[in-house]
Amino acid sequence: MTKLTVIREVRVRGGATAFTDGGSAPRWITAARVVMLLAFAATIPAVLGLSHGNRLLWTVLIAALPMFWTVAGYHVWRRICPLAVFGQTGRLLGRPGTRKAGAWISAHYLLVQLALMIACLTLRLVATNGSDVWLAGFLGAIAACALVTSFVYGGKTWCNFLCPIGMVEKIHTEPARSATAAGEAMTSQCSPCVACKKHCPDIDVEQGYWKEAGDPSRRIAYFAWPGVVVGFYVYFNLVSGGWDYYFSGAWAYERAMAQLATGPGWWFATSVPRIVAVPLTLVAFGAASYALFAAIEAMARSAWRRGHPSTTDDARAQAYARIRHVMLAVAGFVAFNAFYAFAGQPTLRKLPLAVVASWNIAVVIASTAMLLRRIGRREHPYVR
């Protein structure tokens, strides 16, 4: 089948056919996709119209996402994510983009997504945390970016290369076997596939992981992410001089927060504006996290070499790959628990103690299961 034939087929199969992935999507997936779209559409007026809109979004909805990814699985989320649907608008309207991501971004897309996420977190701390107008504008802008991408680039280019949360989805879910629906393996691939990404995770998330596990960009992004998460929440302390500012949730009601961008960035260095202090904090914590995980990995390799002084190059390469896999899994585990040590806490603390304890137990169980499931996976059994 030629490229032109594929493009014509995609255009013909727009509308409801494309929305249901050529009829392959289970009905509950299609229904969930509709619900998520309606929920996203209602988010902007809710943020603008409700006094607690920002708080509900940041401390309830966003705080629940990593847990949902971990429990429901990678492919379920990729099929119902509203931004993923916006990123497929061109295909749904029968006018999909045909360009493919270039070689550089294909090789470094995780670093691109990490940089975009740091930019989004910076925007949170200087504008969208408390300003309803800025938050509504941000939600509309990111949806527009996904929509425009769908008319220029083919397939799931937005999800695979540009979506800021794409890296976070991966670090919490891969590698894992595909979810199942009605006894059949579930994927989240386009129908038909236009080959927008080599080793597409929407076809086989575990294959994509093993093929890219040794990439330097993955090592940098995964090792740095736990530090970025910690740095984001520690910044609330660094800017105010205490934890009450964060855990009280007062930051979610600072409607003129955008004006604070030029205000004091750190309580101990008030001359540095917040818009400068925030990215410096996130990058510094990310760099420290990367250095820590890299040092642990180096020590693990050194210990293995001392224990195996006479070995083949192939055995050494396999051992190093195994150590890298374990380090990537541990980085995801640490990032998940660091996130939930803070995420949602301003609202959780207003709920009964039994509810808070139950949630904390669920987080521990989910993160431990995630770690054990991931560490237990090996490439060779998967290939066989």
C-alpha cells in the first residue's frame, strides 16, 4: 500500500469510524472517550466560574492522574485522553497531517517532553496555580496545540513526541504487557497505522521500551524527573519560608498570581524574580536527581565488574542493560511516591482521617506493585 493510498484511506475513514478506531475500540472505551472530552470542555468554564476551580483541578483531578495510569494501564489512558483526541482531530475530520517528526526529535523526544514539562511547571508556579484566567488560557492553548499538530503531522505525533505528560505516562507504566479487553489484547494504535513513530508504544508499549531503554535521552529524562517533582513542591517552601503556604492551599486562590512573576523568587534571595527562580530550582533539583541516580548506577556496574572479573563482553552488556532497567524502574517508583507525598494534600487534609489513610495505603500498594511488576520484566522472555 503506497503512502498516498494510506492517506486517502485515512481521509475516507474519518468521523465516527476514526473515533472508534475503525470499530476496534470497545464500547466502554468509546463512551469513556466522550465523557473525558465533555469533562475537558467543562473544565474551562468551571475554572472561570467556581471559586474553588483551580484547587479542584490541581489537587483532585491532576493529582489523580498518575494513579489512574498505573491502575488502568497505558493503552486505556492513551485511548481516552482528551488531548489525544484533539491530537487526532485532523484524522477525525478526514484531513490528517502527513508530515513526520524529524530525526533529531525522534531520537530526543523524551528530552523535549521533559523540557516542555519543566516549562509547564514553571508556568504553574508563576501564573496558572492561582489565576483562573491564566489557567483557562493555558488549557485552551494546549488543546489548540494538539489540534494544530493533527493537521500538520500524521498519526499520534502529538502524543508520542510533543505532549508534556507523555514522558510521565511512560515512566509510570512501562514496560508492561498490553491490557486486555474481552479477552483480547488492547492497544491504542491508530487505524490504519501511518508509521509516525518507530517502535510505536501504542502498538506495543513493552517493545518500545526495550528498544529504547539504552538511549541516553531516556536515562537523562528518567533520572532527572524525580528531582524535578521534588523541586516543584519544595519551591513552595523556598518562596515562602515554610510549608504552610503549600499545605493550606492558599496558592490556589491567588488570582493576581501572574503579577508575582517579577516578585521575590526565594525567601533568602528576594532580588531574584520568581520567573527566574522557578526554572533554576526545577533544573537544579533535576540535575541533582540525575547525578544521584547516575552515581548509583555507576556503583552498581562497578560492583558487578568486581564480582565478575572474567566475563565476556556480551555478558557484561546484558548485566549493564539489566542494571539500567532496574534504575529506570526505581526512578519511576521514586517519582511516583515523591509526587503523592505532596499532590492532593491540601484537599486531602480536609477529609476524614480514615479517607486519608486509605488513600495513602492505596498509593503505597500501587507504587510497590508497579515497581515489582517492572523489575520482574526482562527483555529476553518478552522477545521469546
